[in-house]
Amino acid sequence: MEHAAPRVRITSSRAPTGNPAGQSLRDEINSQTELGEVYVEGLMRAQLRLALRVLAVGIVSLGGLPLLFHFVPATRHVTFAGVPFAWWVLGVLVYPAAVLIARQYVRASERLELEFTTMVTRPVSRR
């Protein structure tokens, strides 16, 4: 009677403990094993959290502008150089803010991918 290999429960993709087959993490991912899937899903979850945070900032900031104009009546009547305050905010402030948010998003996304690549390419510890 053959004995089955003991079950291994993977609880985190942060600290690899080595694998019985002797494959590297890159091989695990390329072979689409369960361990490789855990690592890729971890990266995808981190990217999703980042995207949702950026989306929330965009919704709150852009969604807050109509509320600002509605609840602060003075903003409806203020003008600079004959142009209403609302147009200055929408035409001048929103676009640079969007570019800065996008730039931060790209940097954070690249940082996530670099951390993932570093984790996958480092040698696996054998125990």
C-alpha cells in the first residue's frame, strides 16, 4: 500500500519555505502549479487593491466637486479674470491632479511588480 505525500497548506505567498520537487518559484509559476497560482493571485489581489484605491480617490475628488459647488453657494458666483471659479477648478486643477494620481499609480504598480519579481527570482530556501 502506497502512502500519499503529506498535504501542505499554503497560507501566504510572502515567505517561501522550499518545495519538495525542488522547483524554483519561477518554475512553479510557469508550470501553473497550485503554489504558482497562489503567488500570481497574490500579485493580482495587490494590483486590484491599488486600482480600487485610485478609483476611490478619483470618485471622491471628482464626485466631491459638484457637492462643493452645490453646498457652498459662494463658489457659484466667484470669478477670476471673468471666468467662473468652477471652470478654473475643472479646467485647470483637475487635469494636473489626474496626471499626478496616474503617475503615483504607475509607480506603485511598478513597485508591486518589482517586489514580485524579486521574490520569485530569489533562491528558494531548503529546509
